[in-house]
Amino acid sequence: MAHAGAGGGGIEIVPHSSDLELDLPPGNSLRQDSLYRDATRPAHHHAGHHGQESWARTLRLAFQCVGIMYADLGTSPLYVYSNTFKKGVGHPDDVLGVLSIIIYSFILFTMVKIVFIALYANDEGDGGTFALYSLISRYAKICLIPNQQAEDELVLRYKHHPKPSATLRRAQWMKNLLETSKAAKISLFFLTILATALAISDCMLNPPISVLAAVNGLKLRAPHLTKDAEVWITVGILVVFFSVQRFGTDKIGYTFAPVVTVWLLLISGIGIYNLIKYDIGTLRAFNPKYIVDYFRRTKKKGWVSLGEILLCVTGTEALFADLGYFSIRSIQLSSTFGLLPSVLLTYIGQAAYLRKHMGMDISNAFFNSVPSSLFWPTFILALITAVIGSQAMISCAFATMSHLQALNCFPRVKILRTSKHYSGQMYIPEVNIFLCISACVVTLSFRTTGFIARAHEICVVLVMIITTLLMTIVMLLVWKVNIWWIVIFFIVFMSTESIYTAAVLYKFIHGPYLSLAISAVLMMIMIVWHYVHVKRYKYELEHTVSRNKVKDILEQQDLKRVPGFGLIYTELVQGIPPIFPHLIEKIPTIHSVIVFITVKHLPIPHVDVSERFLFRQVEPKELMVFRCVARYGYRDTLEMANGFVKILVEYLQYYIRDINLYGLGEPLRISDYSAHIDSFSKEKPSGHAIYAEEMLTPIQSFSELTMHPVGMSNTLTHLQTGKMNVEEMLRIEEAQKIIQSEVNNGVIYILGETEVVAKPHSNLLKKIVVNYVYSFLRKNSRNGEKMLSIPRGQVLKVGITYEI
């Protein structure tokens, strides 16, 4: 008697003469981040879909995202005017001109581009440059590592919906261009890692400028406070701030939204007060003619000031990057009715104050405009909000580094989870120490917000340009919208952002060089690491062991089988790696059950555990040797070694059940069941095939067969002919018991200690990059067993050298 189960199309078979029952795979495992625990969306709902989102939930999320997303944007009024008019206000209408540029820059870049356009270009709810790259890579094969598999497209979140046919030719042209042009692939990869390097550089500069700008306010109540004292107070706050990162944000995360909400209400109230008290006519700045007058009057000086004015949108890209924790509607609601009026009222109020106090010290323009009775509450809230804004940036840096690990673009670093219940909370000691030292050095070296602001500007504007470029590709390839909308978007934003970029680069030696120098070093590390990784993967792919050779190795007389469950880690998703015959040559012993395991990251945020594993059994079957690909999203957390083995063995048991129950162990041709399952049957460079008849996950095994008429017919025939008897069920149970018994005998993790060197006849640059730079990075990065949390006593390392 057979019935369809709920666990991904599995089957439960209960023989009349036996009480044997086969369990189904577990359901979805939820992942949450404690900082945003109430803001997480349902696992299978796209962030852009609001049909089932209630207004109560939208309002709650709108309130919560104020604390996470708007602290950085909300503290920019602390230093925009003071840096723009650092030499004083030349003409009263200059204030109106600058205010008008601020208003329209904020509306154009923050509201129109990000909030109402870019938020829809999300990757299953995740935003930011990395998510744009991942989204593009799902529609075009742009990955430089040749490890794509057709099976990946069967993952639920990997599938995409068909688009209107009117613009398919243009989308197909873009797809062909990206897939066939190596220059296009490298350019996209370069833009992505440049934006990532700039984001990390920005994380070094954001805490110093925000905290220093807030601390500067103390001079109004302590006039004898020296600049040295201000700097050291800032450094002390930064050291404490970075020191508490290892404890996570569980204890303080829930207070973010109320604090930032109070801050936005306070500064908007002060803005209204200043507007009414000093100059209601400041509202004339909504007339863009004051922008034209400003540039006509100030000429080159006004153009150069655009870099400082750009600081009003700092934090906008982080708003896009943090989309994953909220819905689009909640962000649009809170930014339109909360952030936009609060920030603009603050700038308008300050402008009204400045027009009546043109001779004052401009370095503390914000705190000078605050009524004396509100100074201390404003100062304290400014300091707290600056720290909250910095916290969001540091958390973004940790997440960015985690993404780089998934892309194999950075040396391995230690990633700690700061919450037992929420896997999204992470702490990376090496990154935290680097950012702390860098932030303190920047503060001590440059001492004022002016230089740091100019270094900050280049990060903001270049990430804006990269976002525009990637968004244009998304419009062509993914959205397939009307070409004229794409042209308008590209011209409007690329032209305006280019003007800002030119203004920032004009002051290159006065600040921007710092950010670009740091970003260049980070990019060099990323490029070297990724370059060698790609070369190493291709080397292994070209030297995979043929199917016949594997069979010969496993059947040789002097090979000893010892009790235990051996996991041989490899990066190959196809074939047996060259380290295997090398291992047998050195130690002619192999465990009773062997699994070649590959941990692979897909260009999607999450992969459900029920879709994680792909299995294939290596012939002959009685030798119990398997291939397995464990697939993760770039936001997924790798389990601890023991937990990983437990899940892997569980799904290996399901695989053994499936190949026997559904007839998949028989030599069934690929065309008989699904055209999707084909990547394992393609010819490899070495000229031998990898067979696919045994490469199905538990989910695919039944559902894929039943979707195809021939597969359904074969399955029903298999069931009806009486093959599913008790004897076969017992044979399945016996195979499963063998697996579990060997796991109980002990699990051994076999890792390759691979040394990569350049070929003897390589050019000098390649030898320096591979033999020295990469070697230095590898020796100073985390070992594989530490990254995988493998107990030291269960590790067996196999040394091997590759010449690339």
C-alpha cells in the first residue's frame, strides 16, 4: 500500500507483513536574526509581494526599520553644512542654493532611485550590490568558476517566472553578451568586488565621522575643550564600541527603533522651530532656480562643494542592503512619511538659522541651531544615534565578509555566531580588529570631520554609480522593461552621479585617495584569492579521475577497508578529485563508507535543507562510495561538523531508499525522466562521462519522475510488478543500517592540504602572485578544519601540490 507523502513528494510504503515505516525528510528550518527578529519575512514570500501582508504588520515593520536603516541618514545633518561652508557663507542665497541641492539630491537618489526603484531589484528579498550580482547570475551564467549544475535550477528559490515576450530578444542579447564575453564577466565581477571593497572602507570611516561630529557639540558647553581632548574622547568611544561587538546586539537591538524615532522627531521639531523663528522664506529653496543661481554665483567653488553636499545621502546604499529584513512597502511607508520630512525639516531649519547668523562659527552649525534648553538631550541622542548608525554599518561589514567567503573571494576568516537561537547574528574577530584599528588611526591622524568626510564621499558616489550600472543590467535582463524607461533611468542617474563623482575626484589628494587606497588593497586580496581559486578548480577539473580508474583503485587487492565513515572534502561538483588516488598511493587504506563531499554556495540567499543535498553512488555499489554536493545560499550558515554529518547521513538514507524504491538504481536513461537532470552526464574535459542515473535528491526522485509520463509509467510498473516486496524493503533497511553502523564506528574528515605554485615557465608577475602573495594569504588564513568546525582528533590531512 503506497501513498504520497508531504515531505517533498516522498512515498511511505507499509508492507502488510511488516511494520517497517520509512520517515520523510524534515520540513523547512527557519532562520532568523535576533536584531530584526520581528522583521523577518516568511521563508517563501518575496519581499516585493504585499498581497498577503497586513497593514498592521506593515506598520510594525515600518517602525522597526527606522532604527535599523535611518540612523546614518538621520545623523548626516550633524556635518553636511559645516563641511560645505567650512570657509563661511559668502552670500545669504548660497544657503538656499545648497539647501535646494540637498532637497532634490535626497529626493532623487534616496527616494526615487533606491526606495521606489532599486528596492524592487532584490534577490528574494535581499538587497545591495552583492544581491544584484547574484540576481544577474541567476539569469546569465557569469560565474568565473565552472561549477554550475542544471540541478541548481530545481531549487525552489532559484526558479524565476517567465517574462513578457515583447522584450525577450533584447534580454537574450544581454544574456548572450554576458555569457560569451569573458571581458563582460570579469567587468561585472570587478564592479561587484569594487563596491564591496568600498563598502568595507566606508565602514572604517563612518563611525569616526559620526561620533566625532557628535562629540564636537561638547565645545558649546565646554569651550576650553581642546581638539586633542575631542579626538581622544572619540577614540575612547570607538574602542568601547568595537569591544562590545563580540557580545552581539541581542540586548540592545530592540531599543534601536524607539531611540532613532525620538531622534528624528526631535530634529524635525527643532527644524520647524528654527524655520518659524528665523526665516520662513527658506521654503523658497524648493524652487530649483536657486540651484542655477548658486552655480552661476559661485562657479567652480559651487561645483566642488557638491562632494560635501552629497553627504546628505550617506547611508542610502545601506538602506538598500538591509532590505532583506523588511518588506518593500514598510520601507516606502516609513521613508516617505518619516525619514523624508524629518531630515528635510532639519536641513531647512538649519538653513533658516544660518541665513540669520552668517558670521557665526560654522564648524558646529547643527548644535548652534539647537535651542539651549534642548542641548543636552539633543547631544546625548546624537551620540547614541551615531553609534546606532555605526552599528548598522559594522553589521553590514560582517555580512559582506561572509558573502565574500561564499564567493571564494577572500581568505578564510573566523565567523562566530553571537546568538544561540538566531543564526543571522555574526561576529568576525579579524574584521572587527581591523576596523577598530583603522577607525582609531583615521581619527587620530586627521582629527576633523572635514578630511574624513572627503574620504567618505568617494565611497558613497562610486557605490551609487555601480548600483546604477547593475540596475540597468537587471532592467534589461531580468525585468525586461520598455527600452525607453531604461534609457531614461540610465541617463538621469548616470549623468547626475558623474557630475558628483567629478567634483569628489577633483579633491583627490585631500581625502578620496585614502578610501581608494584602502579599497585597492582589499581588491588586490580579493582578486588574487579568487584568481588562484579559479585556476585551482580548473586544474582539478582537468585532472579528475576516470570512472574506470576509480573502479580499479577500489577493487585492487592490497586496498584495506577499515571500519568508519570517511568524508573526503573536495571543491569539485563533477567527478572524483586527483587527491583520491594520491591518498590511496600514500595510505592504501579506505573506510568502509566513503563520501566525497562538496560544499557549494548558490547565487541565492537561502537553500532549504530539504533541497540541500545531491547524491550519486560510485560503481560498484557494494563498495559504498558516494558523491555528494551540499548546496547553501550566500546567507546560510554552515552547520557544526557533527550537526552536518547527522543531516547528511539522514538524507543519504533517503537516497538509498529512493534508488531502490523508485527503480533509479537501474540503468535508466536521462531522457526517460527529466531533461533538467543533465549536468552530471556531460562530457568532462578529460573525455569521460559522469553518469546521472543515480544523481537525484530525495525531493526530485519521485516528483521529477511523476512529472514525466515515461518516468511515472516506469515507477507504476515497478510498484505493480511486485518488486516492492518485503525482501527488497529489508535489503534497503540493511543498507541503511550499514551506513549508520559505520557512522557509529567513527567519522573521519579527510581534507586536502593543497599547495598551489606557478608552473616553472610562468611569467614573473604570475610567480609573484601565486608563489608569494597567495601563499602568504593562505598561511595567514583559517584552516579548513577550523572553518568547518571539525574536531582536531578526527581530521586526516593529505598533502598535494598543484602547478597552475
